[in-house]
Amino acid sequence: INQKFENMLRKIKNPILFQGNLKKKNYFEGWYYKMVSADGSCSVALIPGISLNEQHSHAFIQVFVTYANVDLKTIYVEYNKSDFEASDFPFELCIQKNTFTEYGVEVSIENKDLNIQGKLKFSGITKIETSLLSPSIMGYFSFFTFMECYHGVVSMSHTLVGNLTIDGKPVDFSGGKGYIEKDWGKSFPREYVWMQSNHFKNTETSFMFSEAIIPFKAFHFNGLIICLIVNGKEYRFATYNGSKVTAKEIKINSVNYEIKKGKLKLIVFALNEKTISLSSPKNGAMIQSIKEGLSGIIKLQLYENDNLIYEDTGTHAGLEIMMH
């Protein structure tokens, strides 16, 4: 039992590792690598993953490119399940000629709609704070084995070195910034808001936010996880630490939130003008679609005892609003 628990704990503490196995039924796992060039002209999200279900199990890579803030492009490339190879310590995920690690990516995808080649290295990986009772961004919920969807944050921010050639045009990502997170389980939540940016006026700021309706045994509850890092100090607002959403307004392409925890109050406004459809999981099958943009803005105001202690605006923000 101890060995099994140790293995489980090791995986929970290292969310980048492949959390599942290839024998699972109705299961998905996807890694989200976002990279923004230093001049901000190009954002790329690479989402490698696995979809396991009765009808159509396969490995996949979704690519999402925003170029010069005009051109949004996404492709979903399918691979055989047998093309998916993941190893731990050091973590490495290979899907044919594509390799993903904690410290870089190497891609080679030729598709009629998009051709993307190249290699990027990451340095200065910024991890979130963890503890024995809160070993991941999900807090003690990460120990529950019956959740529909699990979430992991691998790096809130890191620096990029290297080039990607996109449709024949080389793009220099050196000096740019990256972000890595992931999801695994059966299905994405029915309703949720997710956002992320590490491009604030204060370059030492990174932010991720997720609020979702979480099925829990026979019930549902609103689950919240927010991580704000400013100059090396982390502010965590989450269901598991007593944070409460005290006001919110959700529209098709914008959201407004007020969140309180003790003496702290966080006001978040986010806006997305351009979005594109991405595939998302339902019972392990990649059959649903969500809308995401990579050029949103996020405005933050942080108060302590009603005194404004931090205010900033983030750009190149990822934003997904899934509401029925």
C-alpha cells in the first residue's frame, strides 16, 4: 500500500508526468504549452495528449497560432495510440517526431493547413507553492480519486530560447515567455472560465485563474483556483483555502469577478475579442469544442484591508469562457 501511495503522491506532486495509463477507458490527458515571442507578434499553444475511449482511441497534438494579432489558426493532428510514449524522471513525451519535456519542445508537424517546425528551450521554470496537504494547484482535492477532471500547473512563467518556423516563416522566440499546465480525467467541466497571462507591465507577475462547476459524487459545487505571483510572492485564492467569489458577471467574451479571502480582495476583469474553436474531451473522447483566444487582456486589482496594493494589466492572455 505504501508503495502505491508513494507513487500516487509522486505523480500528484509532479503534474507534468503522465498521470494515466494507456489501458484506461474513457480517459483523456492533455498538456498545454503556451509560448509568446519576445516582441509579442506571435503566440503558439501546443497541446499534445491522449484520448482513450471505445470508439476512437488516439494520440493528438492541437496547435493554436496567433500571428501578428491577425491570423488565428488551429489544427488538430491525430496519431496512433502507439505513437504516444511517455517516460518519467526526467519527463519526456514523444508523439512521432514531436518531443515535449519540462525544459523544452521539439515539433515537426506538416499538415495541409499548417506547417510548424523547430525547437525551443525553457529556463527559469516558475513552480507554484505546494505543501503536504496541498501538493498541487488543486489542494486536497488532488487526493480524491473520483473527480471528473484534474488540473495541474507546471510552470507559471519561464524564458524561451530558439526558433519555430511557421508556414515557412522563421519566428524567433528567444527572450519570449512560456507557460505550462495540464488537464486529465474523463471530461472538461460543463461550465467554466479559465484564463492565464504572464505578460504584465510588471514583468515579474504571472496569473492563472479557473472557476468551474465541479460534479462531486451526487452534488455539484463551484470550484475556484487562482494563482497570482507578484515579485516572487504568491497569492492563492481557492475553494480549499476559504476564498469566496463575492460578485461575478460573465458574458460571451468578457468576465468580471470579485474574490475575497480574509483581508484580501481580488478584482479580475478579462476580455477576449478574437477566439477560435479547440477540441475538448467528453468521456475521454475529443468530441466537444471550446473557444479560446490567445490575445485577451486581464486587468487585476488586489486589495488588502481595502487598500489597493497591486494593480496591473496583462496581455497575450489565454481566455476560455464555457457557459451554457
